[in-house]
Amino acid sequence: MRGATISFVALFACVSVAWAETVAITGGTVHTMTNAGVIEGGTVVIQDDRITAVGRGVAIPEGARVIDATGRVVTPGLMAPHTTLGIEEISLEEKSLDYGLDDEHFGAAFSVAEAINPRSTLIREARIRGITRAIVAPTDSAGPFTEEPEGPIAGQGAVIHLGSTDDFVVRNPNGLYFVYGEGGAEVSGGARGGALLRLREALDDAIDYSENRTAWEEGNRRSFYLHRLDLEALQQLVSRKIPLVVKVQRASDIETMLQLASDYDLRLVIVGGREAWLVADKLAAAGVAAVINPLENTPASFESMASSLKNAAILHEAGVKIAFTIDTVSDPHNQPNIKQAAGNAVAHGLPWEAALRAITVNPAEIFGVDHGQLAAGQEADLVVWDGDPLEVTTYADHVFIRGREIPMVSRSTLLFERYKDLDFEYPPAYRN
């Protein structure tokens, strides 16, 4: 069974290639996502964890391993901006879910970062299909087997890279997550106003705590509804170090959140935004980005009656920075389909380059991380595709994360190899 052991190690070990390596990827169509634009027949040189050169006619360092990308497309690694990768393994198994609380004692202080499992089989599935970074977010549901969360403040998210089991958290927290609309009403007494009251009270308490911390600690200040840890967690929000990330769909609810962000001088990002196209000009004027699923075109509820396949194109035309997610609840199993979502947006009016930006550099810029561009000095996160990366039949030939080439092995590939040949004299369990 030695072969099976090797396969197991390939699946669960960290990247197995040497760290100190120089690689030259030559001859491909390189989408830099910088002012350099698209370079036909370009070369990308990687040394250790960084890109050292990008362009045509770039000298290949002596001793470099050369990858011929002729006829291939080279892009930055994809970034999934709203996932539960690493905190959800099997959706119907309660013990594998770490994305939400039904405990009223904590809200803002709840962080997903400590529970992320970098050895998740779903992370390996995502990265061999081109995703090199992801934002892991708390959700508005504690899971299918537990009670609903006690309030609309879901907690803090984190940015991770998918390349290894060490130092995989890139930014923590990346934002504070809040649920509005129908979801927020459900966990706030049955009305949207209840969710808004809870958020306003939390923000008022956090601001007062910041300005009168010593008096509060000495017992000379009014009591706060929130726990001390929640008050501490909210300081990064009210000081604009992180954005308020709001799951919201209806146009009027988006307008309400824009007003709240203005009232409290908050940075704001919306997630979902099925009716965002109706208020695109207002989002653009406020400089608020939108994380949307461009595949959503049918009303899932009364708050998404105006869902449209042209949502992405209209938002982009208005000047709204957009990023694409495949599901605004969680669904870690299908995150690689964000490239299909991007292709669908192109089919409904979004420029091709804008669609690629929505799954590479845009989510990085929205959440303040350095990612999504191919340029000298950048961390080497990139993918070599066998065709147009926005086509569903296109696959990754090579994936690099922080300069390391990722083994193109996952649980799915191992199962495929194991069962593809059924003409065997022994049952599959006996195969190496």
C-alpha cells in the first residue's frame, strides 16, 4: 500500500517543492492587472517567494526551471472574497461548522481566524482550480442543527492564503460582519428596525467606551449593553481601520446602510446586493464596494425582486468597485466557480478585463491586502491556465502561491484516479 501512503501525504502535507527556487514562465499571454496591461509572449520570473521580473524579452536567470506557457494564459491567483473555507467541512455535519454563534454573550468579538483549518480538503480543491487567497467570513447562521444567532452582528472575518499550513492568515480581522434585511430582522425580533437599533447601540457604546475608557473601568461611566471584548473589537471599526461588511440585498436596505455609514463615518462594503444596480450611482458616490454573485437573476425572496444578470455590468459602468463570490451565505465546496460567475458577467455586458479584476485585484483592494497583480516585487501568486480562465472548460496547469508550486492533487483527483478504471481483479480498496 506504499502508493496509497504517498498519495495521502501529497494530499495533506504542505507544499513539497523546495522553497529557494527560481522559475521562469515563458511564452504565455500574461495579464498583469497593472498599467503594463496584457503582455503577449511574456515572461514571469519567480525567485523564492517574489516575482522579480515581468515582460517581453526578459532574461532568464541561469539555473532557473523553465515552464513553457506558449498558448497558455497567465494571471494572478484568484481571490474568493466571501467564503467559509477552513471553517466548514461538511455542511450537514454540525461538528465541522465553526462559522457562527448562537451565544448572545459575544458578537463583534467572535473571530473565525482561530478556528480555520488550513488542512481542509476543500482548500486543496479550491487551490488546484486557481484560488490562491480567500476571505473567511462568519455567517448569519449558526448552522442547520443549532438555534439562530442571538443578534445581527456576526463577528470578524480573516484573509488567508491557501499555500501552506504555516502563517496562512494574511490579515485578521479584515472586517466586521453585520446582517441586515430579512436575515437581520429574523435575529432581531422580527423587524429590520430591530437589527438597526442593535447596531446603532453597539456603535454608540463603542464610541463612548473609546472616549471614556478610564472612567468606565473605574465605575464612573454608564453601563454598556455590550461585553468588554465586543467593545474592544468594535474599536477597529469606529476608527476606520476595518470596514463594516453588510449582507444586504434590497435597494432600500442598501440606502439605509449608506446613511448609517455616513452618520458614523464608517467604511462600508456590501455583500449580496442583488438589487444594488438600482442604487449604483449612490454606491459609487459613497465609494462603497459590492461583493456580488453575478449568477443571481431570480428573486430568492421579497428583498431580491429586482435581481438582474446585468447587476455587475451596471455597477461597473457607474464606477462601483465590484468583486465576485459564488455564494453570499457560505458554500465552500463551489468557490472555484467564481471564474464561471465572472464569465457569466461578461456574457451580460461586463468588460472581460473588469471581470478578471473582480476575482483578482479588486477583492484585495477592497479589503486592503497586497494581492492580485503580476509585477516585480509582488508575492508570487499566479496561475497558468490552458485557455481563457473565464471559460468553464478551462483548467489550471500550474498554480503558484508565495512562490511555491502547488501539487495538483486533491481528494477529488485521488478518487478519480482510484475509480476511473473499473476493470480490475481486486476491489478498489486494494489499489495503490
